[in-house]
Amino acid sequence: MKKRVLRKGVTLLEIVTIIVIAGILVASLFFILRPFGNKLRLSGAALKLKQDLSFARQRALETGSDCAVEFFPDSNPQYWRIMRSESGTLWVEEGRTELPRQIRFGVGKDVSASLGLEAIPSDGISFPGNRVVFGPRSGASSAGTVYFTDGDKTVAVNVNTVGTAIVRKFQNGGWE
């Protein structure tokens, strides 16, 4: 009778097979989870703008001077910045936020002109001069909306004349 020789360890073929299977799993997870990442970036940009608008409003109350949020939809990357008035003509930057490259100002495929909605500016910002100013006693200089999209979905941040910001999502043919 022959003795059986036990083999210890793994072969190169087994290692390559495991690496290929792991690669297929990672690649498929990337394509499955990608839409969730865009959704998080989109809602994250809207929430960050809401926070920055609230900060500018609060800063105007604290300092007793005007604070503004300016939007730059024609720049690359697109961004907005918070400015505080030092005097009537001198403005100091207090903060700047760049949009992730997958997100831009504007509306996506989900919002169509045929829905009978209010006119949405082509740059996605309805504030005059792409700027809203918060006064220490006057609230926002004007009401307006900033629209964000990832190309498919659209989220809006509405600001009323008091300076309160609300995030709204476009779903089921309307703003919710």
C-alpha cells in the first residue's frame, strides 16, 4: 500500500481564482452603489448651502453688518462664497464652498419645462445678480432659489425674504 502525501498550502491557480472573483465583486459593487453616492453628494450640497445661508444670516445679526452669499455658476469648479461687509464698499470673504464635480447648479432630466412650473434660470440661481444679502435688521435682500443637479435628479434650496432656507426635492412631478 502506498502512503498518501498531504499537500500543504495553495496553488497559484487558486490564488488567481480568488483574486478574479474578488475583483468581479468589487467592480459590481461600484456600479450598484454609484447612484447612491451621487444622491448623497446632491443632498449634501443642498444641506451645505442651507447651513451657509443660515450662517450668513446669523453672522449679519451678530456683527451688525451685511453678509452676502455669492454664487459662481460660470466658474470651474462651480462654487459659492460667504462675504461680510467691513464698510459700505469693502467685503471680506468668510468662507467658500466648491461643488463636487458630479454636481452642478441647474436642473436635471427630471424637471421639464412642460410641467408648467415657474421659470427656472438657465444657471440654476434665481437671486438677482446671483447674490443674496442678509442685513442685520432686514433679512434677505430678496427671495430666491438655488437648484442643484447631478444630471438626473434635482434638489432646490428656497430662501424667503426673512432669510429662512428650505431644502426641497423634485419627486413625482412636484417639489416635496
